[in-house]
Amino acid sequence: MKSLRFIVPLALFGILVFFLWRGLRLDPHEVPSPLIDKPAPRFALARLDDAGAKIGRDDMLGKVWLLNVWASWCVACREEHATLLAFAQTRAVPIIGLNYKDTRADGLAWLNQFGNPYTASAFDANGRVGIDFGVYGVPETFVIDKQGVIRFKQIGPLTPEAIETRIQPLLRKLNG
């Protein structure tokens, strides 16, 4: 009976260590989104560059496009920005920015300083649209098809490798 008293806690400890080890091996960029293969949330927000004009999901129906969630205060957004600028030059698809929980002045200053890869950028000052998309950190990027369905989500900065191996093949398939 005494040995059983030690075996049960040891077995529970072993199970706990196994799950912790397994969790540490997971890639946080591979977190599945429940929105994949679901319609993108509807939104119509003021444009960052023109508060009197709106941009929304329905404006993009009939096109494959990227939604890139970014903010001027986001360090990782700076990290991905050169990659995003280079990808925008290919004109493969329209890139819509979602300026998330930022100020209009800071967002515009950031684009003026670092360059503007966006076809248009929506201004999501309170973050409600970002929340609808399940954003929990910026940057995040979504590939949305011609019917307005989310087909891919990149958590964290875009990299040339992610664009080459995941996004471009998907874009060819969706535009094919």
C-alpha cells in the first residue's frame, strides 16, 4: 500500500511532464483559426487616409485579397514591413490594411515613414473588427477568397518563406 502512495503521484507527474513537453514543441504560428473556411466578418470602416471614405469586406467581393492587421505601436509589424512592401510590388493581390487600436495620426505617420504597401487601410480605432476576426496580437494576415471566405491565417510577421511556400501557392489556386 505504501508503494501505491508514491506511484500514483509519480504517474500523474509523468503525464503532466508529457503534456508540457508536447506543448513546448508546438509552433505558436500554427494556431488553427476557427474562421478558416468561414465567411470573413462583415465590416465597413473609415479609411485611414480619408475619414470620409469607407472600406469594407463587401468592397472586395469578387477578388482574392489579403487583410493585414497592423499598428504603428507594433514592433513585429516593423519586422514584417519590408516583406510586405516587396510582396505588394508584385501586385499579386490587393492588400488591405486594418490599422488596429491605433490613432489616425500615428498610423499615417508610420506609413509615411516606412512606406505604404496597402491598396487601402481601414481604421479600426477601438479594435472591434480585429476582435471579430479573432485577432489577439498584431501583425496577423488573412487570405480571403472571391466569395469573402477566409482561407488562410498567418499569426505573427509575414516572412518571405511564408509568402513563397504558403501564400503564393494558395493565391494561384484561388485565382486559378
